[in-house]
Amino acid sequence: MASTEPKTAKTTRAYVGMGSNEGDRVGYVQQAMQLLKDIPGVEIVECSSLYETEPVGGQYSRWFVNAVAAIDTSLQAVDLLDVCRDIEARLNEMHGNQKAQRGSKERTRIIDMDILFYGSTVVKDDYLVVPHPHLHERAYALVPLLEIAPDFNHPSLDKTITELHEELPEPELVYLYGTRQEDEEES
């Protein structure tokens, strides 16, 4: 018997990383996840736990809260990036972050969203690079991915998330949110 359900558009499994080191870090990641869930053409399949992660590069002093969402989407990669940028802008506007103006050298964002993977697609242009170019060097992205997609194969490096994580030479510290000791807190 043939299904009477309408055929849906082709979907792609994508992974979106989210991080915040401003104000209510956990709340901002949760709000970003909810706003992403509400986008037509996006279905959140799985979310990682929240992780508290050491800042990379000396640019930030406060630790981040990070998570990764596995989504199935009918959006093209560039449209998904536009959705992520719109969510970032909406949260900045809702919470009064005045330093979040695009192009500002002193730009801070209460939430940062990145497309880590868009299926096995590789995109390199002025607007979008997928897979995320530094993903394989960042424990803050690899650890949440390990939780939800340990066997996913990086399309450019031909290595699984597990292999990439094992090869990190000096990973930054990553704690399951709420497990970092008080004496390690930033001031």
C-alpha cells in the first residue's frame, strides 16, 4: 500500500556548534537551541550536553559554555548560516548587547553559532567554510561531537571525530557543565 504522506524535501544532517562566555551563558545556549528548533526546515535530532570550556588564544578571560546540535535540515548550507547569524543577532538585540555590531573590532557576542559540518559537503568561499576550518584543533567542538557523533567522518581529513580528538596535541580543558571545581573559576 502506498503512503499517503506527502514527500518531504531532501534533508542533510548538519552539526551546529554554539558557545557563549557572556552573562547567562547556559541560558543563551538554551535560547539559541530553542530558536534553531523553531526554524522551518530544521529538525533537531540530538543535542550534546553542555560543556564548560577553557578560552582559546588568550583573547577571552571567561570560560565558555558550549554545546553541539545534530540537525536534519532541508536548508542549503548558506541559508543555514544565515539562520545562525539571525539567531545571534536576535539574541544580542533581545539582551541589549551593544558591542555586537558586525565589523566592529571590539565585537562581542552573547552567542556564537557555527556550522561545524553540513553532511559530507565541503564549502569554501568568502561567506562560508564548511567543515569549520579549526574544528579539528578545538576540544570545545570535538568533545560535544564525541558525545553525539563519535564515528562521523570529517569529509576533508577522512578521520572520525574520535580519531581527531585523540590526535589533539594540547587540548584546552573541557568539563561537563557543573563539574569544574570552584578554585578553577575565573574571577
